[in-house]
Amino acid sequence: MPLLARAEDKDPVELTPQQVAQAITEKNVYVFDNTDSDSFKAAHVPHARLLHPGLYTSKDLPANKNATLIFYCYDKG
């Protein structure tokens, strides 16, 4: 389940697939896929960017500090 955390939130919020689908139609919403590159190539949320959870810097994120960031991953587990 994707998570959403806003600056005013204390904890991330879980989103349903329907909420993500609605969110990506809005401005200043960015979706980041934290899976491996093979999984990303096979399938990902429209407009999502692949972002390894341990190998990114602030330069990989939007400059707009008021943007909504949605992160998700898939556990093949």
C-alpha cells in the first residue's frame, strides 16, 4: 500500500490504489517506486519514477517543498 506523508502529518498515511489514481491527476504530485529495476520495468504506477530507497539524494526529489510525494514498493515475499 503506498504511503503519503505531509509536512503537517506526524505519521505517513496509507493510500488505496484509487486514492493514488486520483492523486496523480493533480499538480505537484510525484510518485516514486522503491522496487528493483526489473520489477519497475515489468510494471509500475503511471508517471512513477524509480528511486532506490538507499541510493538517492535531495537532488532526486522535487525542488518544490510543498509537493506531495508518494512512495511505494512491492515485496515479492
